[in-house]
Amino acid sequence: MSKPAVYWQREIPIASEVLIKAARAQIPLVLSRSAPTGLTIDLAEELNITVAGFARGQRFSIYTHPERVLFSGESGTVRDDQQLVEEIRRLKENKKVYIIAHYYQRSEIQDIADFVGDSYAMAVAAKNSPYNIILVAGVDFMAESAAILCPGKTVLSPEPKATCPMANSIDVSDVLKFKKEHPEGMVVSYVNTPADIKAVSDICVTSSNAVKIINKLPREARIFFIPDTNLGKFVAGNLDRKLDLFPSSCPAHAHITKADILQRKAEYPDAEFLVHPECDPEVVSLADFVGSTAGIIDYATKSNKNTFIIGTECGVFHKIHQLSPDKKLVLAQEDLVCHNMKSITLKKILHSLETMETKITVPEALRDKAALALEKMIDYAS
Ligand code: 13P
Ligand code: SF4
């Protein structure tokens, strides 16, 4: 069955949930008789959905992504992403480019990728890339990790401005201060960090392996866990071990509150709550399962339950629905969108393949040191 090209909504203003559903179903245009709110326009912009409002007979107003609508007199024709997809597939085959995407990428990007995974699996996939050119559809530290792990290969980012505010919140001087005060201490850095931080770290971790890896480190060692304080608290609680933490967190996850979850649980009493450890410990304590994006997807698809409250970015819905189309998924909170992840579009990927831009490089002296921390992670995690 072919996908609908337009979602038609009658009188009520377009709600964020409608846009998220449309994005999930890969419906590129939402048409409504009423006008969208400012919030709806912002979200539609991020989700790459064309919003048309004030639809009356042959007339309507376009609020976002007008490039998808071709005008002929007064009637509109919807142009879908199919041409972009075909061109991307042709170019990536001709130029032998391996596309690696994160689960928070838009559905249409996950669909054209050669590999989709969590941040740990992306790093391993880059290392094992069958081609010499790798395009990373994810935020900057993900492309940088690929460049660190794959010397000699070309790593492309379709949007180098897509970044992780939490990764950028820590400075090398914060790490050096700890090292000076605790020369015997160890620095464990979340993979969500830039190369210069990895270069002064003893080992990297991701949310899928942080507990396992830190459990292998000497019990007596003083550990500075950077930069995500919520992930650090989750690890410390699991291992019953004190960690020195850095005061930073993910803007997309950390704003979910206990009240949001209690409300969702009241609305969906039979649902299980699955959460990413980047959320506040109060929220995490209410979960039936805590794990990385891959862990959440795996749990939801294998569970015999039908309804899940999802405490991570809405992008994971796509994979869960591909694997288990009948599962009902409810976002823990309406605004669970990583705007940096969503700033990557099919158009930018096509441009990147056409121009071979932007190449991500890490100065050799820094790359050598950062590679030690990343390679050690892969070694300890396996
Ligand atoms: P995962 O390692 O679970 O994919 O998480 C990456 C991330 O940035 C979560 O916000
Ligand atoms: Fe960074 Fe949060 Fe976006 Fe993950 S979801 S990339 S931690 S801002």
C-alpha cells in the first residue's frame, strides 16, 4: 500500500502530536482548515513537514517547507521526497559511500541509511565500514568519533552545525583541574564529548555500556564521570559506587518531569515506561526499563506488552514500528525532540554526496589520544 501524501485535518488547530504522527508515518504534508500555532510551525520546520492552513476550496496558506508544493494557477500539487531518495541511492552507490544514521534521525533518513544504530553501534559500524567514505547522519561528536576511529577514511557530515549542547558544555580545563587535584583518578567520558575532551580521558562510554565498563575499573579509583550528571547518577546507583559528576545534562531529556510520567501512567495504566538514562533520576526511578536507544527499541519489540510510554527522543518510534507495527507508543512528554538531530535532511545528505562536503577531520596529535579512549571502550564493552 502506498503512503498517503497528505494528512487532512478539519477545524481544530494542528497539535504537535499530529505532526509527530505524520512524521512517523512519513506523511510530508498536513493540511488544515484552521491556522497553525507558532509552536506547531516551529515543530513542523524541525520535522520537515509542510503545514498548510486556512484551506478553503482551491486555496490554502503554506506555513512551512513551501518547496514541496508546486503551484499551477490556484491549485497545489504535492511533490514527495521520492526524487531525493532515488538520487541519494544512485550517488551513494556510484561513489561507494556508507551511510550511518542514529535512531533520532528523521524516518526518511533512517530508511536510506546502510546502518542505523545507537551511538555505540554507530562507532563500531564506522570502524567496520566496507567503504572508504562514510557519511554520518547524526550530531557532530558522532561524525568526529568515526573520523577518530577510521584514520585514512573520509568522513562526511551533511550538517556540521548539528551539535550536542551537552557535549559542548565541558572544557578541557575542567578535566585538567580534576587530574591535577587527583593525579591517581580516572576520567570517564560519555561519548557525547568533543575530540579534545576524549583526548584527555582514560576511557569513553555510551549509555549502552557505561555500567558494564565502569564496573571493570579498579574499585578504589576515584572517577570523574563527564559530562552527563543524570547518566552518572544512573551508573553510580547501579554499581553502588560514588562518582565525581559534572553539572550538565541533555536539553532534550532532562526536562521530562515526574509529573509528566505520572500523568501518562494515569492515561495509559497498562503501559510500560521505557526511559533513557539521560533523564532525571526521579523520572528514571519510575521506569520498567532503562537503556540506550537500541536497548529501548529492543525491549519494546520483544516485550509481550502492547503499549509503551517512551522516555526518549521521538525518532525511536520509527524502528519500533518497522519491527513491531502493532505496538502503541506514547511519548512521555510532547516535546521530546532533539532539534540538532532533526536539522539533518534528505536535501542536505544529497548535497553532501554531490559536493563531498563537509569533511570531518581531527588533528593527528588529538586523534591519536582520543582513539585510545574510544578503542578502550570498544575493548571493555565487548
Ligand atoms: P544512545 O547512545 O542511546 O544512542 O544515545 C545517544 C544520545 O545522544 C542520546 O541522547
Ligand atoms: Fe545531545 Fe540530547 Fe540531542 Fe542526544 S538528544 S544529541 S544528548 S542534545
